[in-house]
Amino acid sequence: MNTTIIAILLLVTFALFILYILKGGNLMIGFFTMAILWCVIGLIPFNEAISKVFAQPALSYGPTIIYIVFGSWFGRILVDSGIAPAISDATKLIGKKKPVLATILVILVTAFIFISAYGVGSVIAIGVILLPIMLSLGLPRDLALTIFSMAIGAPMYINVVLYNQMKAFAPKATYDSKYITFGICAASVQLFAIIVFLLINRKKIDETNADKNLKLIGAESANHQTVTVPKLAYIVPIIPVALNMLFKWDAVPALTLASIIAILLTGQFKNYQKGLKFLNDSIAHAITDIAGLIMFLMALECFTGAATLNAAKFKPILATMLPHQHLVLCLALGILAPLALFRGPLHVWGAGAATAAVLYGTGLFSDNFLLPLLYVPTLMAVSVDITQSWNVWGLDYMKVKSKDFLKYGVPVMWIVSIINEVLVYYFFG
């Protein structure tokens, strides 16, 4: 079959896949089906498909799954040990007299916790604490949820667990001091934008609506048990990143040591039997939180394998269409960043997996450039996409309409994406 015809058929199935995602189709099934279709359409030999699409990619992804497991466990430790709730409670000390300042503290606390914490379970556990705090300060429900979701997305630039998931698309990229510097700058841009967004909307803060909003979400009498932990424990969330920056530690030992420190500082093992139960429960909850994610990533890896084998068929077209100048490409992805929404063609954990795999397969750009290039629009989606798991939970919990959430979040994250793509060029172009 003519290579051009194959490329057209692959693009047609890619377009149908995007439509399937926009219709709410199951991503795991969709990626696995696409892997099969691209093997058949791309005329990949059977044995090669079995080896390089359905075996090798999944097996080689094993180390990344370990990172995800340890990251999820660390997030669960932060919540269950009382460190995350204690940090959250500390924000209340500002009081209702300064709601804007208190909200800024909530933003910073959220970002601080999710520098290392990860997973929908951790987000929900923190959300049921911090979101009612913002409502009690007088913030409208839609404004509070948007701020909270964007504050989670900001530190994901340096969250080592999510970074290692991104490496599925750029395996030679390195989480080194240069990347961490970029990540801190990009996260700071997003946090600054959130604070400016809050200040612009500060007149919408109305303390008289607090009780009504709290009652609506069923949190009017929700008093989580105050947990007392040593103030020293507040630094635990940044330990993994600090160990990597200062001593070049790998994420697994860094997360493990941080988890042990958290357990010891909060006295979970004062009683051996209770300590053992805490340890077992935290591990069980952490694995449960990410079970679906792991299977999704396995299906994604199969599709990435198929896309990589077919990438050469796209290379002549892409080599002509894609701008070879790094700055132009960065600006293009910044401007087109909303295409990452609804698991679209710039969301690597959606239809953008094909975009990423094809871009990687062309060999036109280095991995250290490709990863942040694709990370920026993806984190726009992580921050404000209504298909993101914890955003789905937030919309339901806060009784917020999708259109209101998108109306607030998309313009802010669009500006952030353009600025951060310029940073990508500055650091890696």
C-alpha cells in the first residue's frame, strides 16, 4: 500500500479517536484499540507488533510505574499522617478579616503540598479541607474551585511523579537542575497569574454568602479533626525535590526517605501494631488510588509503540509542515494550548499521545526540548479541563457548572501557557 494512503488512513483514525474522546469514550479502551488499528493500517508485521507494541513498551514502562506508586504513597502519607491537614489548618490563622490574604495562603499551601503529593485521592483529601476554608472566607463556589484546581496544576511542573509519566513521550529527557529551574519559573508564572486572577475578582468575595455555600456542599458542620504535628513536619513536602536538587537523588529513595521522616515526625510508630496498620493502610490506599491510572498508562504505552513505528510515514509531511525554528513552535503551541482541553490533540494523556509520539518519531527535536514543550499545554488541561479526574470530583463536590469553571480557568491558563512556552524556548530552545 502506498505510504501516502497509509498516512491518510492513520490520520483519519486519529481524527475519529479525538471524536471518540470528545464524546466521553473510555481512554484505556480507546488507546488499546488505536494500537491495534495502527498496527493493521501501518502494515506492521505481526511478530514485530507483538514485541514492539504490546510487550516491550509496557515492560520498559515498569520503572515509571514504580515512581507513580511511590509518589502516590507519599501523597497518602502526607494526608493520613496529618501533615497536609495541619498545613491547611495553619492558613486559618489569618482569619476572615483578610480574606484575600488568607486565600493567597491557601493557594500557596495547595501548591506546596502538591510539589510532591500526587493522585486524585490526595486531591480529594486536601480539597475537602481547603475548599470549605475558601467558602468560609466568602469566595463564590466557582471562583474557589477554579483557584484550587489551578493551584494544584502549578507545582506539577516540578512534581517528579508526573514528570516521570511525561518521560513516556520523551524518554531521554532529564530531571536535572536546568529542568528544575525551568519548572520553578513556570510554576511561579502560574501561581502569579492565579493571584492576579484572585485580585481582579476580589469584589466577588462576599462573607454573607459563606453559610449558604457551605450548606450547599454539605460542609456547614464538617469539622475535620484537628491534627497536631511538629512544625518541623511542615517541610516534608519539599524534601524529595530538595534531595534531587542538592544531592541528585533519584525519586524513589527521595520519596521513601521523605515518607519515613513523615512517619517518624508524626509519631505513627509509637505503637508498633498501630504503626504497622497505618503503614499497610497507606500503601493499600495509595495503590487503589492509581490502579486505574496504571492500566490506562499501559494502554497508552501500547499506542505510543504503534505510533512510533508509524512515525516515519508522517515524517515527510511533518518535516514540511512543522516549523523548524524552536521559537515559532513554542509560540504555536502556546497559542494553540486550548487544544489540550477535552483530551484533545495537545493533551499527552489524551489524543495528544499520538501528537507526542509522532513528534518524537520525527527526530527533529531533542527530548529535553520536547518534554516541556508538550508539558505546558498538558498542564493547562490538568489545571482546568473538565475531563481531569479531580476536576470532575471538584465540580460535583462544589456544585459548580462546567461552563462557569471553564469561563474562569481557560483565559488565565491560556495566558500562562503562552508565557511558559516562551520560557521553554529560553531554557531549551
